Amino acid sequence: MYTHNLDPILIDLGVIAIRWYSISYVLGILAGWWLGKKIIYHKINSNVKNVNDEDFDNYITYLIFSIIIGGRLGYVLFYNFTYYISNPLEIIMIWKGGMSFHGGLIGVVIGTYLFSTKKKIKIFNLFDVVACVAPIGIFFGRISNFINGELYGKPTDVFWSVVFPKIDNLSRHPSQIYEALLEGLVLFLILNYIIFKKNYKEAQCSYMFLIFYSVFRIFSEQFRVSDYSAVNILGNFSTGSILSFVMLIAGLIIFYKKSFNQR
């Protein structure tokens, strides 16, 4: 058993504090940018030479804004709508925390659609790259959740349990670590194995990301204390599970359509 005593603030400069959560976003974006260029050069452009350096750099800018805006609005709408309706000015206070993965994903889909339409780039060429690099950001994000002592797990007596003193004195599942390993590390290995295979096909990483992330997230939710839900209408299912189930259906539909078209 481990007693959590980590400080969410990396450096406190008085006027401004640098938090681990902010660092996770920066690391995720930089690492994703670097790996994304490798994938573009070695896989995407080997078949379709329509993504140049400038295009990809501009696309990263689209993604940054899409993730932040989508992630924040998703949190507001999916998890704490009633509170933010009463306190609308706090919607823009992202430094206080509160981001939704599923909202960020919706933002990425919209941003990628707008960018690919503007630049006349095949949308799944971009989606596949994002799918392969996204687990890096997810991994760092979940580690930051653990450092912050948030999104903690349900009570348990397993020997690797963690006590979060700021919450209570119960031993709990370190569900943030479960998600970091499954949705981050394992998903990263699966998707990058797929895209670097000789027989990689367009959209393969996109639908595999949706399917595997959903399965991993639904599994992890069983060990995690559910967030407050503004849309939970299915009894004991958490909001994260419901939204992940929708992702799973979307992934299966893309898989079916792409498999049918490639026959």
C-alpha cells in the first residue's frame, strides 16, 4: 500500500505555478509532433505524397486548439453542466482543471475535418497519424491525474492499493495508473505496430484506436469512482463508459465500411 503525497505543482513562482498537468500537455504535444512527422514521412507519404512539413505544422496548431476547446466544453457538457450553467465565467478557467477526453476527441474530429477540407488532404491520412500519437498524451495525462490525486479508484485491499489522504483514508485502486498503462502504453504499442506493418491499410489505425480505447476505458471504469454525470441515464454505467460505448460503435462502423470497400 502507498500513501499518496505528491504535489501537483512542479514549480511555484508565486505569481504563477507550473503544474504537472500542464507539463503533460506540453510533453504529449511535442512527442506526438515528433512521432507524427516520422509516420508521415515513412508511411503516409510513401503512398500519398500530399502532406508537407508546413501542412503538418499547421495541422498541429489546429489540434492544439481543438483539444483544448473540445476537452473543456466536453467536460462542461458531459460531466458538470449544472454547475457551469450557474457559473458560466468558470468555463474559461481551464487552469482550475476539468478536461474531457471524449470532448477533446470530438474537437480533434472537427478540427481535422476542417483542416483536411481546406488543404484537400485525405482525412484518414491525418486520423491515422493522430491515432498513433494520441496514446502518448493519454499516458502523460493519466500520470498527471495520479499526481494530482484525482480520478481515483474504488476502495480495495489489493497490495498495490493507494491511499489518497486528501480524499479519505481508504485504500483505493490506482485507476489512473491502470488507464495510463492500457489507454497509453498498450494502445501505443498496438497502433504503432499496425501502422509500421507492410500491409497497413488506410483508416486501420483510426478504427482500431476507437475500438481498443473504448474496450480499455470501459474495463478501467470498473475500478474507478464515477465522475459526476450530466448525461448518465443508464443506471450504474458511468459517463465515461457510455461515451466509450458510442466510440466503440463508431469504430466498428468504420471497420465494417472500410473492410467492405477493400474487398
